[in-house]
Amino acid sequence: MKNNWMSNVLSVALPMMLLCVVLALGASAAAEGPGTGPCSNRSLFGDYGMQVEGTFLGSNWPLRTIVMVHFDGRGNSTSQSYVVLNGTPLTADWREDDPGTYTVNSNCTASGIFNGVIAAHFVVVNSGKEFRGVVDEDAITFVGSRVN
């Protein structure tokens, strides 16, 4: 009798537990479906050190730049940069750049305008701690890492 009662409880409880697990996993997967991914403009917030390297295609001049960029988490950026073009620094010290804008998509792809005129596409990685990208018009790439 005791064994029969345990068998009846297990025959009801086990399917209920499995149903709960399936529903929980399904809800988790649905929460990460299209349009609800892990990224947004808020993924980039704070100060990032950015290294820019490449070559301007027309002149074939190499570019090396270090940038401190601040993302506000709402699609706006400000930055300071130190630029070396064709082996020559453009300024004696850091310079204030024009403001920029950016948009981060839910799948962590992004685009932006840096220094007011430089169009770029990039990917936000490592939960917003880093990004990697390419300037749209030239053979120039960049990487950035959160400072704070």
C-alpha cells in the first residue's frame, strides 16, 4: 500500500516538475529572442580607451591614434585624442574632439559618428566592457576597452 502511494505521487509529481523546468527554460529563451537581446545604447557607458590604427587609402598615409572616449549610455559621446598621421603628431598634446553619436542594436552590433564626421561600424563585446570596429571610408580599425 505504501509503495503504491509513493508510485502515485511520483507519477503526478515527476511530470509536473518536468513541465515547470520546460516552462522556465522556454521563458528564458523567449526573453532573449529577436529584438530583446543583451545590448542597447546603455551597454556603452563611461570612459573607454580606444586605439585606432590603419591607412588612409588615397594618400596611403598610416594613422595611429589613442582616444579617451566617454559614452553617456544614451547615444552621445565626447572624446579627446592624440593623433599621429604619416609619422607626425598633429598636435603637441591631447585635443578635444567634436561630439559624436552612436546606436547599439539589441544584437550588439553598432554604428556611430565619432569626432562629428567619422562614420564607423562596430561590435560591443564582453558585456559592454569592450568594442571592436572599422571606419567606413578607409582601411582603419579600432578597439576600445572600458577604463572605469
